[in-house]
Amino acid sequence: MFRGGERASSAFWKDLTSNASAKLLDGLIVDSDVAEQVRHGFSASSMAVRTLRYSFIELYVLQNTRCKPPDSLYHLRNLGILRRPKYSHRGSGRTFMYKQHANTISTLWTSCRRTIAMGISTRASGRILHYVKTVNLPALNTDFNVNCALLNVRSLNNKAPLIADAIVERNIDLLCLTETWQQPNDYFALNQTLPAGFLYVCQPRLTGRGGGLAVVYRSNLKVRTIPLPPLTSFECLSLLITASRSVLILLIYRPPKMSPVFISELSDMLSSFIPVYSNLLLLGDFNIHVDSESCSFAKSFLDLLNCFDIVQNVNFPTHNKGHVLDIVCSTGITPTNLHGVELFISDHKAVFFNVVLPCFQRGQRNSRQFSFRTTKNISPSVLMDMLSQIDHSDFNSDNANQLVTHYDITLSAIFNELAPLKTRKVSFTQSAPWFTPELRKLKSAGRLLERRWRRTGMMVHALAYKDHVGYYKEELQKAKTLYFSNVIQCSTDNLRGLFQTVNKLICPLNCFPLTPSADLCSKFINFFNLKIDSIYSQFAFTRPILNHQSLSVQFSGSCLSNFSTVNESFVGELIMKSRATTCQLDPIPTQWVKSCLPAICPLITKVINASLTAGLVPPCLKLAAVTPVLKKPGLDPENFANFRPISNLPLLAKVLERTVASQLHEHLESNDLYEVFQSGFRRNHSTETTLLRVVNDLLLAADQGMLNVLILLDLTAAFDTVCHNLLLPRLETLIGISGTALSWFKSYLSDRQQFVSIGGYKSDLCALSRGVPQGSVLGPLLFILYMLPLGNIIRRHGLQFHCFADDVQIYVYSKPSHTCPPAVLSDCLLDVRAWLVENFLSLNGTKTEAILISSPATARKLSNLAFSIPGFVVSSSAQVRNLGVIFDTTLSFEPHIKNVCKTAFFHLKNISRIRPFLSSAAAEIITHAFVTSRLDYCNAVLHGLP
């Protein structure tokens, strides 16, 4: 029970009668008379006999109630009469300081103290209920508008700077371009189109001039290409933007010439995509007047869209001569804010629109976490002095594993002291170093002219803006030319920097197309392992039980039982000849090892001699870091089969392998153990020597009127499927390796491990129980020794052959007849395939090719000759690519010469585009690297041609 007359003061009741409190009392006061009196006001004495009843919750609410200040207080504050005092500092005794002197204002006092809100811990223990205010908030919106644009650019070659400027200026997230006029493998204009933080996907027209499609998109978007069936009536680029709600984009360019199959091809393509992708954007330049009601072709096209419930959204002319040619159609997703903008870049307007995509934030900056060391201030002399002061005598020189551990710990500690590892998160913003203050002024003037034209619509203002756009384009190109010419001029003495700059200008983007993560690394390592396991699983059911080992000649010379120890000069020479590349497993960069070689070489020599003497390879030198690299630009990154694993080993492992390889090579040379017709990974042998021998034999047989059958065998993942249980006995029985040397090879092949590394993320370690490491020095040499028995199998059938590593070519010549090829070739190929299966090597039948080669007179007689090999799937081709050289049926090499000329001219054309950036010396280097090298490759096989 709470009695107002005994517990409440007049001030308290004065506060309760304010507007805010009166409303509160409506629900709290039980006695209606009291409530009415409180509304009209009365003295405290008249309340003495009245009683107010409150519940605990009502009192709690009243405790936290604040009264609204009177309106007069706000008026005084707005008039500037009440000014908030400023204090000099916290310890000043709250002395008031004003900027201007003012008359004294009387202070308003009240007898009510402000209620102090206490924490939960200071409240009465009886208050077990706490008022909680709940508000129904809307769900977090993760959908964002993506600014899209469509433009028929009418040749991108001379408009790339303007396109890049428009992307930044108009905040475009996704730009679809038609008629880029891009040639195959021509990326110069597209590279100039990209602002920082953007990527592109392109599809040039393969034949003829014109056409071409490209999409420039912000790197925040996850985009991948979708393969399409062959199309004859139009060009199409298919992209899938992956998110929680994916959107398929079909960018189309249809040439103006009428094609009767256009409607049927478009219908077939849409019928294959619509059931799979519910959200679809169909856009591009269709060269169809969809706004013309009298056009029957347009009516058929719109009827087709209607059948698939696709809506055409553009209702304004997109060409400067009228008519709607560039259209944006959609189903499942609704483009908004469609409007056309005249950019004066081509005779088409740009169509701008917005689409809503989930989980896309334009405002996010592209950021990446970098780990780096500041090595600029490190003096080689200081590093060498620190390394020279280390005493290595306490370590057992016979234990290679301890020496390697000491090597890693010592170098890592010194390098961390001189250049500690730092990690920093760097945000990538749009960067244009060539954008000068003069260009910025021109851009501002262009905005002013554009606004004036938009406001007045007068032709004179439109022409002024158009002229300014042309002038701005010229100045922008001059600024970029000057910038890159200065960069290349400064890189003339640095060939690596020179080629990096040139590749940035004329080569396709070299970026990892997937988002790095630990999960992605695990997926890659699992894929690479499953690929080899699947090949081995095939052999478990098809492997024949044969014994081709008897066909090989047993070794009878002096065995290689021990490796000789080496001196510091030998090791130092190997290190200086090594490339200056650094593996992430190295404790110190390779360039610093070379600069401080006199201080480090003794320890490295101890490691190598300890390993050779004990016949053991330290475990840390058998660990490889694998980096997946796309085999060719433009391949689907979602398909892991399009990636090639590149293994990287530490420098110490490479030096050890080079030491063993040099002694193994001397043993093979002195005992004549190399396969005579194996040119891979051998001194004074190359692809050119291989092709010279093969071409010479084929020409001699053709001059005698013989028919040549050339078979090119292709093996799948040959290096990764080598069986150690077959390789080691082969090294012992065929090569003559025994004792400690054989133990060293057993240790080298056993307990190997690898992991995938992408963008700083790593997968778990994975054991390698088969195969030879491709990134190593010994791996290729061991592979050609593994292939030694194959040559004897082919010789037994009397056929000719030549190998370059895993590329095997078999050829036979006979007199022309209708029984082609001869039966001996079929028998040989069947035996070869059986030996490959027995040795866990997989023959790729889809890439194995055959060609019939003869003189022109003989070829005319055999025009209707049927070619088939019983039990062996291979087809005859008119042209085959053999180690980079195109063979034809008469060895005229006309297709090869045309291809070389075309490629050389293409690169010469690219060099001519960047010629303003290059000095004479730089232009000479680039021309030799891209043009002369292609003209020189295997040009000996062209000797004697008419």
C-alpha cells in the first residue's frame, strides 16, 4: 500500500501531471476519482485522504519514466539563449567558458533529482522480474542492386580507355559488350578496358572480322562460363553468377544477315537452359526491330520469348537512327531502372539497368592478407657475418636429418631477426597511376558539358560534348602511353620486370579464378589423389599377366653401389646455376643463399655428403608444395581436371637431386644404358633432334614409293602412375644400381608427402605411394629409365620408333596396298598396350592419333584407302601435331608454315600496339622472345623444301 499524502511531495505530483505522466496514470490508478483530480490539478493537502494503489510492475515502470521537457525550453535553445557550456578539461573545476560574452541567464531549479539507473547487481533482491522491451525487426536484407549495362561497342580496339573510364564514372558492376571485334588470343584491348578490381570473360569470333563478345565484371561477383553447343546463326556467351539465387546470363550478338535457323537454334538453347536455371537474363544486340509491328521476323522472335515466359524490357530506341536493337529480356528476375544513355562511344546507346543479387556488396573493398619481410635494408655482408659466426661442430656430420633441421632452424632464426615476418591486410582500391591532374580537369569539364546537354537537349551542346569526348580519349591514350613507356624504360635492365609489364599489356589475365580457402586446397588434393587411384583401379581388372622383363638386356657392367662425396666448389657451382626461385618451404630466399654462399656452402655440403654416405634422404626434403595452374586460359575453373599440379621443392632438395643426377648420368653414359631413341631430358637432345630423325626416315621411305604409317601415342598422367615396386628392381637389374646407392633411391621414393597451397591456405599432408615427382630433377630421369623395356618390345616387331619422355611415336613403312596398315603394326600396338597396362601406364585413346604419309603421287592412288587397326581404337587424320610441328600427309609442311606465320604475325601485331611504350633495345628483346623464337623452333625440318 502506497499513501500519496505521506510519501509524495508536491513536486512529485507536479511531475506526474505532465502530459507524459498523465497518459501513464490512465492504466495505473485504480480509483477513477483520484485520476480525474490528478488530471485537473489539486493541492497536496487535498490528497492526504486519498489512497493510490500500485502493483510492483507498475511501480517499476514509474521508476523508469522520464517526463518530456516543456516546449519553451526548445524555443530558448533554438533562439541561442541557452547554450551548452564548454569545459576546459576534466580537472578544471567545471569552469564555464564561452566564445562570446552574454548577459547572465537565470538558472531554472527543480527539487526533483534525476533518477539514477542502477545495475542489476545493485537492485533489490526481491525484484526478480525485469521489464524487457521486444521489437519486431524486419529480416536482414542481403540483396543488393547490381548496376549492369549493355553496349554494342563497335570495335573495342580504339575505345578501351573510354570504356574503362565509363565503368568507374558510372559505377558499373557488370558490363556486357557486343561487337568487340576481338581476334583469337588478342587481349590487348580487353586488358586496357579493366579498371582495378575487375575481371573479364571474352569470346572472340574465330573466323572473319567483326563480332566478338565480352563481359567485364566486378571481382566480388562469382562468375563462371557455361559451355554451349555449336551455333551457326548467332554468337553467344553464357555466364552463371553463382549465389544463393544464381542468375544465368546469355549475351548474344546476331549478325544483320538473316538466317533461317536462328529461331530454331535459339529455341533449342533456351529449352536446355530454362528447366535448369529459373533466373535468366537474355540480352545483347539481336539486330531485330522488336518495336516494329509490321516485321514478321520480330513477331516470330517475340512469340518465341513468350513461349518461354521471357519478358522483353527495353521500350526505347537503342540506335542513333531509331529502333530497338539492343534488348534486355528476363525470366525469374526483373530488371529495374532501365534507361538508355548516349555515351558517344559508338552508334548504339548504352542500356543501363539494375538487377537484385543476394550476397553482393559493392562497397566492400577487395582485401587480401599479405605476409612479407622487409629485406631492402639487409646488407649481405651483415648476413654473411652472422652466418660465419655459427659453430657447426657440435652437430653430428653423419646424420643428414639433424643437419637439415639445423640448417632450417639456423637460417630461419637469422632471417627472422633481420627481417621479421609481418602480416598486413591490404585493401585494393581503384588505381590508375597514369591519371594526371590535367585528365581530371578534362573529366570535370566533360561532366559539365554532359549536364548542360542533358538539361537543354540542344544539338549544339550535344556536339560540344561529343567533341570533348573524342579529345578526352586522345589525351587519355597519350597519358597511358607516357606512363607505360617510362615503366618499360626503367625495366630495360630487368628482363623479368620487362616481360611482366609486357604480359600485363598483351597477355590474358593471370589470376586464380577460384576463391582461396583451406577447403578448396583439400578439394584439390583429394581430386589429384582420386585421379591416380581411378587409373590404378582400372588396372586391377584389366592388367594382363605377362613377362616382358625377359625382353630387356640384363646389366653386366660395373655397378653403381656408392655415391661419391662432393666438395664445396661443386656444390657452389650447382647453387649458382640454379634459378633464383624460392619455395615456401625454404628457410631463406634463394637469392640470399647465392649472395652469402661462402658462409652457407659448407653446411649444405655436409648435408649432401651425409645423405649420400648413409643412403638416406631426410624427410623434410621429400615434402612438396603443389600449386594448381589452369592448363589454358578460358577453361572452366570449376572443373578440376583443367588444372595442372605444379610441385615445388626446397632448394636443398634440388641441389641434392642434381648431385645424384650428375653421378647417375655418368654411370648411364659410361655403360651405354640410355635408350638410343629417347631424346627427353638428355644432353644434346631436344624435340628438334627427335623430329629430324623421324622426318628423315619418313622422307626416305616416301622417295622409294613406300607408304608410312605414323602412330602418336599419348599417356595419361604417366609420371604420376609409376610403380615403385617395378622401378626399383629395374634400377637394380637393368641399370646396375646396388648397395648404398640403391638404398638411397629407395629412401628417395618412399614416404614422400605433398600438400596443396593456394593464396596462403594449405591442405593436409598427403602421402605419395606411387609416381615420380614432376617438379624434381630426378623424376624425369627415373621415368625414362622406367620406360626402357618398351623399346625392346617395339624392336622385336621390326618397327621404327622414337620417344621424347612420355611422347612415343611408332612408324612403319610398306608398299601401298588395300591392306593398310600391315598386320605387324597391329601386333606391335597390342603388345605395347599390354606392356603399358602391366606397368600401370594408361594409354589415352582419345588423344592417340595416326597419319598416313607418302609422296603426292602415292597419296593420289590411296584416296579411298580404309584405315583400321584390329583391337586398337585409333583413327587416321589428315594433319597431326607432333611435338609442336604440324605433319601433313605429304610432309609439305604447308599447314605448319602457315600456322607459324600466322602466330608470328599475331605477336608482331601485338608488339606494334605497344611499340610506342618500348625503347629500341626493349623492342628488340620482345621481338626475339615472341617472334624470332617461333620462327627458329624446329626450322631444321624445313630444310630442302621448295
